[in-house]
Amino acid sequence: MANLFARIMVAGLFLVLLPVFAGAVSYPVSEEHRLISEKSYVTIGETVYLFHSGTPDVQRLIKPNDILVVHGSRHGQTKEVGKLLVVSYLGRTYLKAEVTDGKIRHDDIAQKDGVSCLIILDSEILK
């Protein structure tokens, strides 16, 4: 009986503290980010920037002239929305890429072989 009571108390404590921990990792969206997100999309031939972790696996798996598949959330579903051609590395944690297919939005995700990069439309945010 005491064991069951202890389990219920631990579960209850977890449920009470969960919102506190979830709130600790959230952040308010800046006005600049909101304005960039409202720029609807970029299409074939336009330049985008990719943020990545800068770890050796990214540099090993993604090279200039590679094609990355882009996934984005559209109408509540995540699906493939386009493709990018990697142009070059920009510093330690950014890539420059060109849209080769589809319509790409800010905050879509470009992927290749288990490596993911966050898409940024505006070069000003890199500064």
C-alpha cells in the first residue's frame, strides 16, 4: 500500500512540475523573427542560409554541391517541400544554399543522411 501511495505521489509531483520545466526552455519570439517568418517563401534560384551544429559529422556529411531535401509543416502536416543545392560554408555553423525545387519557408528543415539544418531566409540574422 505504501509503495502504491509513493508511486502516485511521484507521478503527481511530476505532473505538477512538468509545466515549470517546459516553460524553462521556451522563449518569446522576437519581432524581427516574426517579420522574417511572414515573408512567405523563396523559390527556385533564390539563396537561403542554413544553421547547423558545427560538429564534425555535419562537415563530413554535407559538402558544397550536395542536394538537401527540405521538409516543412504545411496545413498541420510535415512533408517534403523542396530541395537545396549547398553552395558553401559560412563560418563554423552556417551554410549558404540555393533553392533548386519547391517553395522554402523560414524555419523549414533541410536534411541529408541524418543531419538536419534550420533554414534562415534573411542574411541579416547571421550577423
